[in-house]
Amino acid sequence: MSGSRASTLATLGALILWLQPPYCGAQSPQETPPPSKDYLRRLEAALLVQTLNADLLSHDSASVTLERWCSAHQLASPARITAARVRNAEQPATEIQRQRLRVTPTDEVRYRKVSLRCGTVVLSEADNWYVPARLTPQMNQLLEGSDTPFGLAVQSLHFQRRTISAEMLWQPLPPGWEMSRPAASDDTGELCVPGQLLRHRALLTLPDGTPFSEVVETYTSNVLAVPRLASLHPCTKG
């Protein structure tokens, strides 16, 4: 198990244990004030983000994982992932990316930027650098001429995914949450959520280990758009 996956699973376990009230002999339930709605919403949001994070880290295709997530959480019907391409977007591969992709300075590396949607809901923004020479002509045609998600377009390669980094862009729980019981205050039941929650950088490789793509995926707050968290709302500046 990788360090990122182990850390995520450990966090999930800690959060579940933390929900259990401490045992203090014959202490009555009334002596321990219930947590506020705000704190419960933060805990529920943290569990959901960490669950998605663990799911993404344990599967090779983010597109397939998102489609399954959309279906399980009824974010759209039908629950089908489509990619809305950002046309004329250009972002050359860096020298470090070329080294990771094992290409020479003259080898072609193409760039593709898309928004991955389930129905009309944008779940992630994906930046993709890939080596067309390592894909089939049909795959290259599909990537150039359609909005098919990258992972679905190359699915027949039986590729493997190696996570380079997984970054939490939002922490629902305050620092030191694990050291104390939640305060019964700020009982509004609402929670301000930023537009971006999670970012993964990964390398996709062929079964023989040859890399053919590097992808950066930024997951939006729409992944939390479930009925139980209906009180969530986007943060606004000002």
C-alpha cells in the first residue's frame, strides 16, 4: 500500500473513531453537549472528500471512478462522464515532465485540457500531456476529434496509474480537531466550500512500464453535491 493510500485510510479510521463519545464511567449523555450542525457538516464533508480521494488512489482510471461516483451519489441521470474540451489551450510540457515521460527534446508531446462532467455538473478539470506515438491511430483521432475523456479513450491499453502527488486543497476540519471535542457553537448548519477541493498528479504507463501520459486533475466542490450536504454553498469573495 502506498503512503498516500495508507494516510487516507488512516484518516478515515480516525474520523470514524473520533465520532464515538468517550467512555467516562456513569456519565450521562446530557453531560456531553452534542456537536454543532456546522461541525457535523464539516465532518461529513471531510469523510466524503477522503472517500473520493481513496477511491481515486486505488483505481487506474479517474474517468471510470468519477462515473461510478456520479452514479452512486445520484449527481446526474444518466450518470455518464463526458469531457468538454478547452479549445486552443496550449501548455508545453516542462523539462521535468519530458523526463518523466521518457521522451527526447524532439519527440512530440500533445496537450489536452478538459472539464469532466457528469450530466451538466463539472466534477473536475484535467490537464493532460501525452505522447501520441505511444497510442494507436484510432486513439489519437478520438482524442483530437472528440470530447471523449482521456481515460476512456485509452482504456483498451490496460494502462496503470502511478500517483505523483495528491494534494488536499481544502481542509473541512480546523487544525487540532483530533485533540478535542467539538464546540456546540456556530449552529447554522451551513458550510462555505471553495471551488476546488483536491488535486492529483499522476503518470499513466503501459503494462510494460512505458509512460505515455501525465495528468493533473483538479476536483471541484460539485463532488459533494449530495442531498445530505445540501447546506453546503460556494465561498464568495468580498
